[in-house]
Amino acid sequence: MNIIYILDLIGTAAFAASGAWVGVRKQMDLFGVLVLGAVTAVGGGTLRDLLLGDIPPFSLKDETYIYIAIVVSLVVFANRVKFKTFEKPLLYFDAIGLGTFVVIGTTKALDFQLGLLGAVLMGVMTGTAGGVIRDLFANQVPLIFRREIYASACVAGGILLVALEAVGTGRPAAALLAAGTVITVRLLAIHYDWALPKS
């Protein structure tokens, strides 16, 4: 079991928790909380695989991801009264998941011979599409369209990864640097409340 896979599972759990928490805050029933947790956790990667023609998608090839999403969503639902205290720490795990998802999505797109734009797009989609689906289901403006530095951190990481590989950097080192960039930018944005300009 390699480090990327472990970080991927951690990210899946964090994304599932954030999705389930949105369901709880929207006063959804258990089924709604489970759906939001699952689509947030695996929605981006599943959509990526469908667009790349990698069928069945990763979440059905390795059902560990779905089981983690279900279990975490159940835990959030069962502890919804106390979960507020975990909201801030969850953002840090979410950042780890974001960086990992971007790297996985971008490298997979490169393996499918996509160019710069396509590879970066697949990386961003892997990290953010699940959250977009979650927010649409919850009837709220998706996070990536609001003021937070989120998708832009994914774009930076994806471009860095493609650039590093283009100049001959080995994939493990390129992946580590790209993931670290996404995670660092996201954590700094959380800490310093960085935001993009808005109209």
C-alpha cells in the first residue's frame, strides 16, 4: 500500500465528512446525508473516469472508497450534535485530500495522453467536481464559485505537475511537489483568509 493510496483514502474520508456535514446543516434525512457524503467523496474521480473512458470507474473497481464514504457519513450523522467541534480540523484533512486528488487526476490524464489543458482540467475536476455536485444537490452556490481559494489551488498544482514532468522530473517527485503546493496554498488560504477578487 503506497503513500498516495493512503492519502487518497484520507482525502476520501475528509470529503465524505464535509459532504455529510452539508447534508446535516441542510437538515436532510439519513439518505440525503449519505448521498451528499458519497458524491463529495467519489463524484469527481468517477466523472473523470467516465470522461476518460476508464470503465468501470475507480470507485466501482475498488469499493473501499464507497465503504469509507458510507461509514464516515454515518458517523457524521450519528454525531451531528457534537460534530461542529471537528469542522475546523476537517478543513486541514480536506486540503490533504484536495492535493492528492489533483495529483491522481492529473497523472491519470497524462497516462491517457491528454495535453496540458486536458490534464490540468482532469486534475481540477477530480478535486472539485464532487463538491460542485454536493452543493447543487444542497441548493447552494458551489464553493469553487465563491470567494475561497480552492479550484485555483488545484489549477496551480496541476500546471506544476505537468510542467515538472515536461522537463524530465520523475513522477514521484513531481507528484509530491504538486500535491504539496496544492495543500500549502489551500492551508495558507484558510489561515489568512485569502480570496480571489470578486465582482
